[in-house]
Amino acid sequence: MSLEMTGAEILVRCLADEGVEHVFGYPGGAVLYIYDAIYKQDKFKHILVRHEQAAIHAADAYSRSSGKVGVAIVTSGPGVTNAVTGLATAYMDSIPMVVISGQVPTHAIGQDAFQECDAIGITRPCVKHNFLVKDVRDLALTIKKAFYIASTGRPGPVLIDVPKDVSMLPCLYDYPKEIDMRSYKPIEKGHTGQIRKAVQMLLQAERPMIYAGGGVILANASEDLNHLVDRLGAPCTNTLMGLGGYRASSDKYVGMPGMHGTYEANLAMQNCDVLVAIGARFDDRVIGNTTHFSSQQRKIIHIDIDPSSISKRVKVDVPIVGGVKEVLQEFHAQLDAANAKPNAAALASWWKQINEWRQLDCMSYEKSDTIIKPQYVIQKLWEVTKGDAFICSDVGQHQMWSAQYYPFDKPRRWFNSGGLGTMGVGLPFAMGVQLANPGATVACVTGEGSIQMNIQELATCKQYNFTPKIIMLNNGVLGMVRQWQRVDYGSRYSESYVDSLPEFNKLAEAYGHVGIKVDKPADVEGALKEAFAMKDRLVFMNILTDPSENVWPMVKPGMGLTQMLLGSEEL
């Protein structure tokens, strides 16, 4: 028997029936009926953030870590506009989320009412889909559609805009158990003939290469990828979003590709004869100049759930549209049926060339006993955590150093903003990851620029006893901006210095946490051990690092993968 409920009660009941356990949000006038309904329920926990952007980021990371749909609630007007950066971050990285925004009453829409804005128009370019619910009778079905759209096909955030009167009006509760949308039918199974063609091409390859992206992580296909790479004996590179998809400890792993990738990964990408792209999109930061990349004759196999991503930037020879996991399982079935093995002699020659490129040791850096090198901090972080922590990164040089010097053997252990490059994600990401993994070791690697974008979330951490360890590489400048200004702008450092920095360790103490300041290389390891030993406290480590250090290697914008700068001496 259906019960009559208000729209707000229906919304809350739908979330509970969908299996939602945690919701991030910030209340305001247009969502007060919804928050009143949340107050009366006990099916899920609400996390009160201190800024709407942080709510979206935390829900985003909760999803990245758990594989579930992240959920956030914001109010109308400035609430939803504050959420746009988080929506765009999730959209660029294909993260499944449902975000509920409040709206002015339906009769006031278009009247420039207090705290009104066109949430649908504003968010349309940065969500997978959005809905404006004008009738309470449509609310439950809309929520079901939102969760289905967000989590299937190529995942992404979905926004539901709920006018205040819709959340107040009564209606019978009827939440569908299943959904069938005639206009939305994502393809999961790849074309058997195309997969057969790809398998034959791979077995005949003399210089095969596997290029795996974030789609492998999202599809929970890491085990399938590891099995494929191992049985083919081919080199594998993971993108920034795909780190951990293939284990970094394997000798078949050649490092990250692209702008700050390894010398061996980039040269292998450029010189292979068959390239298999799996859940990756040939991003400009990965392949550099498309004309240069396409100048090398090679066959390209592209596996992706999103047909619009295939041949979007690079023309491919064998397109395979389908879920990464399903396609890789079919790959294995066809390899088993073919009972054939790769060309061992050609593969040995290919590896000899790759190992020669490896000998360049492009990740080496100048050590110091007097000033802390940021790369050294990340290496020590890996040692102290035994390579088994959940690492959340902000955006900048510290992000790249984390990707380069903290090797990941498992998926869903590395959390960063890849596509949008959003400063400020690190701390709310750590909150979402810790909520999804209670008791786990969570670290937030950040810089003195990024942390100040959402530093107010230290209050949220105190309220809910989130205890990540914040590793702040404090070089006193907007490091990546300064690096680009040195490389491309004649060392004219326009507004890249951050003046009037606070004593971050003392600021953390003011929020009720533990603050540690480190300014000597000899103290780094001990301070890290001390921080991670405090399991029940958030520890903010203010680590003063070399302000002149840059991220190498580097492929400048507009250059090709083989046109790498290996160090400052090449400038």
C-alpha cells in the first residue's frame, strides 16, 4: 500500500530505497523541507560541509573510492553555483553522482526571485543530464532515472533541481524498482567481430603497447587488465586517471605517459606498431600534438563505453564500443580459443629497446642534505605507508610528483582531478575517501596554494572525526604556474608568488587538529612516522620544500611525445 508523503519525504525515502548511506550537503532556504525530512529519518547519514563546492568534491571522492553513486544536496542560487566546479570536476572524470539542488517555488521561476538562478541552464554543459521537477508526482521516477543515468554507460553527474513547493506538496510514494528508458540504451557488450579483429592484430604485433585509462578503474576491470598484459607480455602505461589499473610493481609497467610521463612510456607510445587504448580518450595531456602523434604509422585499437570518444582526437583502426570489463573478458575468451601466442622473438627485441630507454632514468633528481626535495617527501610517504595508503591529491606540481613517485599496485587508491585540474579537491576528497573506507590510511598531498581553496573543511573533519594526514609541500609559490612561466614566459613570474602565507601548522591547531612543521630533510621520515602513528587525529604537516624544483620530464603544449624536456638544463 502506497503512503502519502510530501515531496521532501519522498526524496529522502527514495535515497534510502536506492541504498544511499551518506549524503554531503549544506542547507539553505529552498531545501529546508528536505532537511526537515532528513532530520526525521535514520537510513543515511548527512555530512555537513562548510562550502557547497566541498560537498560535491567529497561526494565525488566517495564515489571514486566506493564505486557507488555519490550524493550531495545544495540550496538554490549561490548554493548551486558554488556546486558547479564540483560538477564539472566529476563530469570531466566520468564520476557517477546525483546532486539535488533546491529551487525557488515553481510560480516564482523566471521572476528573478530571491536566490533564483537557472540551475538547468548553468549546469547543462557540465553534467551528464539534468532535470527540473515541476510536479511532485514526477519526483520519484526522476530520482530513479537520475541514479540509472549516472551509473550506467559512461558514468557522470546528474543534477535534479527541486522547487521548494514541489518538496512541500503531498503525493503517494511509488519508487520504481527498475527503469527502462527508450531514449537511453548504453551498449555494454562489444562487437564480437571487432574483438576478433583486435585479437588477431595483437597476436601479429611486433611492438605492441597497452595504454589504459580511468575507464579501467570505473569498470572494475583492473584484474582483467593485469591478466591481459601478463599473458601478452606487452608494455603497459597507465594514465593519470588510470594509475593502479595495472600494477606499478610489474616490470611490464613503463610508467605514466604524456606531459609529465616517463621517457620510456612516451617513446613506446610513439614507436609501437599496435596500440591498444582501454578506457582512455587520447587526451591532449597524454599524446601531446595530435599531428606529431599520428605521424607514426601504427594500428590503433580503441575500447571505450562512450562511442563519442572514439576517433574524436585520433583516428583509430579497430573501434570497440562496450564496457571495458565485458570487452576484456571477451578478449580473454578469444585468446583462449585462438590458442596462439605473441611473437616471442619480436617481443624480446621490443623489450630490449624499451629497456634502453629506461636506462636514461628520467625520474632521477638531485638529492640534498640541506633543503627538502618534494620528490623525496613522496618517496618517503610511500615507504612509511608501505605503498598501501589511499592518496588524495590537489592540483599542481605536488599532484605530478605524487603520480610519479608513489607507485600504485591497486585500483581506487589514487584520487585527483584529472580532466578539470581543480585546485581545492584534496581535503574534501580525503573526507569522502575516509568515509568510504573507515579505519584506512588516508593521505592528502597538497600545496600551500591548493589547500587554501577549501581549508575551511578542517572544521568538517573536526566535527565528524575525519583523520587524514595532510602532506603539504610548501614551496611558497604557485609551483606549476611558476614552472610554466619559466618554460614559456621568459621567467616573468607574474602573480605566481603567494605572499602572506599563514603558519599552516598553527592554523590546523586552531581548528583542533595536530600541526607539524618540517624544514630539514633529515626530519622528514621521522615526522611522517609520527603523523601516521596518530591514528585518531588529523595531522597537518607543513613541509617546507625547495621552491626552485620543477616537474620533469615535460612535454610542452603543442609538442610531440618524443620532444621532451628532461630537465632545466634543456631550457
